[in-house]
Amino acid sequence: MTRAPLSLKIAALGGLAFLHVPLLFILLYCFTTEEKSYAFPPPGFTLKWFGVVWGRADIWAAVGLSLKVASIATLLALVLGTLAAGALARARFFGREPISLLFVLPIALPGIVTGIALRQAFGLMEIPFSVWTIVLGHATFCIVVVYNNAVARLRRLSPSLIEASMDLGADAFQTFRLVILPNIGTALLAGGMLAFALSFDEVIVTTFTAGQQSTLPIWMLSELIRPRQRPVTNVVAVLVILVTFLPILAAYYLTRHGEAVAGSGK
């Protein structure tokens, strides 16, 4: 096996450091005794801010709303994304490619474009801004994540398995439950976890689709604009990192052996 040159290793380490060292500073300033600025090194260390976060009702209201929105948006994405993938994975019809492009377009467009489009659409239809408009906004890009995972797995699934199931007397629901779902289950679970993580920390689309509601990222943004206790924002940021990192890590482990699909080599 050819070893990577030293320059490439240094470049890779530099890239990783550029991405992850700022996260260490977020963690560091969770423990600072200074509440109005980010002085380095911190003048002292304390666990006080974790207690402050625990006692702040506005933070937990924002956490609860973010979890609610992410859960509902993920559920919608799993249903609609799977149905869309099932319809487009193997079917051949006029307009198939443009329709496939329309499904992935929301995640390719800048969030501000999606947000403005949704806000104008809700305004034209006279839909009041609420939790449900946030959910619909998040579902636009969550569906894409589930769809991409499901369609890739379905295209590797051998059609002979489905045909054999039908030949043996299974109806469409039994074939889906006993043949298709076991083979695409990990892809759906991974897509759902990624969708949940994306929804939980979404800011731009939420800004345009929320009314008076404040999700956790919106709460953090308002705290950064009008800072009161800066370390509190850092503690909440660590919570967001954990909530989004764990599903992404689980999704990685679920899909890294995704080539092992029944009948994929036939």
C-alpha cells in the first residue's frame, strides 16, 4: 500500500484542526468566570453556567420546540421521502429526471432562497406563521436526505427478490414489510437521523417561517446579538453539538456497510 506523502498528511491535519479547534473553544468558555467577554486565557473556571442553563425556562422551552419540530419534520420526511424513492428508484417514465431534480433542489438551493420562497407562499395562502410552518419549512430539506438514502439503496436491491415474493403469493404490503423494508431499513434510519440533526440546528429557513416561536438556534442567535451571559450560550452550543453529532455518528455506522444489500450482486 502506497503511503500518503508528508505534505498531504500535514494538509489533512491542518484541515481537521481548522474545523474542530473552534469547537474546543466553545467547550472551554463554558467554564469561564467572565460573563461579558471571551478573554483568553479565561480568568477562572466554574461550573456555574451549567446550573444557570438548567434553571432557565426560556432555554428549555426552545429545546422542547426544536425537538418537537425536528421529530415531526423527520417523520414527514421518512414517509414522503420513502414513497418518492419507491416511485422513482426503478420506474421509467417521461419527466422522471426533472422530477428527481425537483426533489433534491431544496437542499441545493441557499437556505435564504428557500426561506423567502416559503414565506411568500405562506403569505399568499394566508397561512399564519406557527410551529407547523416551521415544520413544513424543515420538511423541504429533510425529505431530500431521506430520499437520497432510500433511492440509492432501492436501486441496489435486486428486482428478482420482489418478483419472487409476488410469485409466492405475497401482496404489496407483505412484500414491502418482509422484503423491501429489511433491506432499506438502515438507510431509512440513517436518513432519519441526518434529517433530525439538520432540522434541530436549522437557522435560516426557521427565521423566515417562524412567527413568535423561538427554536433553540433562533434563541442562540438572539443571545449572540444581545448578549447577557455569554457562557450560557456556549453551554447551549455544546448541547446542540451533542444532539446533532450523535445522530450523525450513528448514521455513519449504519450506512458504512450499506453495500451488503440482498440480491445486489445479481
